[in-house]
Amino acid sequence: MKIIGTGSARPSLTVTNAMLENFLDTSDEWIVTRTGIHERRVISSENLEDLASTAATKAMEDAGVTSEQIDFIICSNVVNEYVTPGLGCIIQGKIGATCPTMDINCACTGFLYALDIAEAYLATKDMKNILIVCAEEPSRMMNWKDRSSCILFGDAAGAVVVTKGDDLKAIRLSTHCKVEALYQRRRLQPTPFVTKEETDTDGVSMNGQDVFKLAVSSSIKDIDKVLTMAGITADDIDLYVLHQANVRIIESIRHFVNQDKSKFPFNLDKYGNTSSASIPALLDDLSRGNQLRTGELLLLSAFGAGFTTGACVLRWSK
Ligand code: ACO
């Protein structure tokens, strides 16, 4: 596969660390030092499906394809206002496509999983263009009284159009079941038959330090593996496009691969952790900011609830 178009969309409301100080026992200094985040975009009046459709439309325009030319839509999403249908179905209708759609929930690693599925579908099915849309509103999952988690996240949508090509040089996905490190349960409808005890839910539950350690150790393993699979070394990578969760996690990974800071683009300071939208939205920012050169080798790496992880080596040929 190869990426031929990118797009992104973010909510209009910027929530600064100072705004969080109004209702949380926190400070700009604590948040910036521990995470690198200065502000994030948070959904107020928007609907996630509109952000997702805007990102998708921009990616199709960038790729020079129309919605009728899209053969398949993969939508990565953890939560939105619809339990069913899948967000991909709603996006299909909004952009005027007629192809089949599939939703995946692989948390923050969703973009890597979607790339792998797209690669397999393009290789084995009669498809030309696949639209990947990663749309997330983690702000609606948080307990906004929990200062250790709600400060981290922001909402966004990122999209790419991929077609047949030879740019994906290596990809590795993994899952290590560690539910307790990061999860959110939801209370289902009561029935006359349920006898088990059910407790009320209170947003995302996260053990930040466990997630930090898992993120660094699994990313290092994935990166090592995909470099070996691609037959290259860390020096051969032009840019490390990493999941934007915490600047200290990015720094730990950077130390492991022993590469210059300039190879690690980031927008985490402005947008926080936007789950699976983080990498495609960053790719879009880089592409539209003329920061990607044709022929460059990119290393993408992400981790998220599950614990899911993934990395790939991708040549940028757009
Ligand atoms: N403001 C001020 N103080 C805070 C805040 C806050 N927002 N949050 C926690 N504290 C306090 C704690 O209560 C604790 O106080 P204590 O020492 O009196 O008990 C102190 O700060 C230190 O807390 P730690 O949890 O040890 O802080 P740490 O340095 O580990 O940073 C953080 C916490 C930022 C959450 C870090 O662990 C982290 O980034 N982990 C990874 C989280 C992550 O990336 N999650 C998402 C990944 S997966 C996905 O993308 C969905």
C-alpha cells in the first residue's frame, strides 16, 4: 500500500492548562513538566461524525479521489454517541460513499491496525482505494474530577486514503491483555434476568505509571523488530512519527534509538493525546506543513488500552 492523501479535523474549543486549574487541583507547571501538554481541543458543540467526515473529505481531496472511488472504509474509534451503527457507516453516508465499512476498536493503536488491514485487503481483494478514518472523543470518556487522567486527552479526527503500492516495508502488531492498566466499563441496560452485581462506572480508570512503563517497553520492542524486519537501522529512519501521549514517553523511546530530537516531530503540546487520531492527524500536519519529503523513511509506533501496540516502517512517496 501507499498513502496518497491525508486529512484532519479538530474541535474549535481550546482548553488550556490554566482553564483546568479553575476546577482541578493542578497547575500548568505540573502538566507541562510531566506530560509536555499545554492545551488540547475538546468537543463542545461539534459531533464526532462531522469531524470524522471533514477529515475524510480533506484526505480524499488531497488524494484526488471522489467518494464513489473509495472501495472500503476502515474506521478506528473507541467511543462515540452511537453504540450502533458503527461510526464508519455514519461517515459513509455523510461523505456520499457506497462501499462497505468496518469499525475497529484497538484504542490508540487503531491507525496501525487499520494500515495492516488495508495492506491485506489491497493485496487480496479487488480494491483500489481504501479510506482510513480515526475519530476519537476521549474527553467524553474521562472523569473530569480525576486530575491524573483528564489532563492528558483531547479530541480529533485524522484520515488517510491508501492505494496499492510498495511503501509499507514492515509492520508488527501485538496485544498483551492488561485490562487493569487502562479501561472504561459501561453500564448496560438492566434486564429482568441479570443476577450478577453491577457497579456504576466513573469514566476511564488508568494506572499512569503502569501505562508509562508498558508504553516504553512495548514500543522499544516493536521498533527494534520492524527495523530488523525492514533490514535497516535506527539511523536510516528520517522521522519517528510516534503516538502523541506524553513527551516523556517519546523522550524515553528517543534515547533507546539514540537519534536526534529533530527526527521526532510532535504536536502533543497543542492537542494532547487524541488516541488513534494522533498519528494520522500528525501526518496530515506534517504533510500540509511541507515537512515530509518524497522518499523519506518514516517509523510509526503506537500503544493503547488492551494493551495493544504496533509499529511500522513506511516510505513516504506522496
Ligand atoms: N496535577 C497535579 N498533581 C497531580 C496531577 C495533576 N494533574 N495528577 C497527579 N498528580 C499528583 C499525584 O496525585 C501524585 O501526588 P502524591 O505524590 O502526593 O501522591 C503526584 O502528582 C505524582 O503522581 P504520579 O502518578 O507518580 O505522576 P507521574 O510522574 O507518573 O505522571 C502521568 C502521571 C502523567 C499520568 C504519567 O504516569 C503518564 O503519562 N503515564 C502514561 C499515561 C498515558 O500515556 N496514558 C494513555 C496511554 S494509552 C492511550 O493513549 C489511550
